[in-house]
Amino acid sequence: QKEVEQNSGPLSVPEGAIASLNCTYSDRGSQSFFWYRQYSGKSPELIMFIYSNGDKEDGRFTAQLNKASQYVSLLIRDSQPSDSATYLCAVKPLTSYDKVIFGPGTSLSVIP
Amino acid sequence: DAGVIQSPRHEVTEMGQEVTLRCKPISGHNSLFWYRQTMMRGLELLIYFNNNVPIDDSGMPEDRFSAKMPNASFSTLKIQPSEPRDSAVYFCASSLETQYFGPGTRLLVL
């Protein structure tokens, strides 16, 4: 089992719809969870982080964490073509000197 | 803050040549990471440092790869000799609690 898994893509949604990106992790002791966005040809960019169970909202983005189910998700409301990118889930193990484990990424395409 | 700085941004070299990639982390960050990204293998962690000390180099593919961090504001990743299969984008990231990535170096080994 891979340490961090993401739903296979590519994921296509129409403009204005909600995009749902999912991530599961195997290390039950993980404490910190991150979502990065990577445009083609660019470097990963941090867009959200979450530490506690529940929801965390930032503009059109909502991160959801369920530690019991070892599941973290990212919802993008009112999706825009500019949201088209690869989204990387990253999980920090309990003791790691800030090392994170990245998932393989999910490619999102928002269709105008 | 200028963010993580990497140089060169692009490098084209011939097989067998030495390649040196450079990174300047964000001031105040105490961890530094080197990643490699390809379409086939995704984002791979090669090595990371904490307070200039290498913590985990298990991702370094082979002895041809080496990395140093002589001080808190500079790190290098060296490939000697380079091979075509080393062609990839190499990212440096630094963190205090959260990792921030540099723009990357696109390496093409002919």
C-alpha cells in the first residue's frame, strides 16, 4: 500500500461546478496535511493546510480532514478554468523534520 | 522575501558531464529538500537537510548524486557523471513548518 494515495484522474468538471479531490494516507500518526497546486511547467504551490479534524475554508477552497478514516479532501467551489492544474496531497508523519510524503497528484481540468 | 531561489533554471549537457544545481532557501527556514520530478515517477524526494545536516538521503538514486549544505543559505546537488535518464525537473524546497518550493531546474542530458 502506498503511503499517500489520491483519486485517479484526470478529473474533468464544468465551470462553476464543485471539484472534489480526495486523498487517503496510511500513517495513522500523521498530524499535518497539505494541498499543493501545480500548474504545467511550474513548481508546486501551497494552497491549503489543515491540522484538525473537520473543515477549513479559504475562499473557494475547503479542506476536510477525517483522521479516524485517514482521509483528507479538497473541495473547490465555483470551479474556474484557471483552477485546471495537478493537485498534490502531502502528509507529514509525526516525527519528520518537516519531511512530507506526497501523493501522486490528481489532474483537474475545468471545462468552460 | 524572494522565496526559494534556484539556479540555473535550465541546463542542457552531454552525457558524462558534471552538473551542479544550486539552491538558496528562504531566510530563517531550517529544513531544505531536494526533489526530482518526471512524468513517469512523479515527485521524488532525493535528500533533505535540517540545520545544514543531512537527515535522509535514501532517495538519492546512486553514487553519482551528491548534495551538500555548507551553510544555512546555500545548498548544491551534484550529478557526476550525468546520464540521459537523469533528465528531469529538480526542485529545491525549504521549510520552517511548511515547505515552499523554488521554481526548479529543468535538466536535459543528451
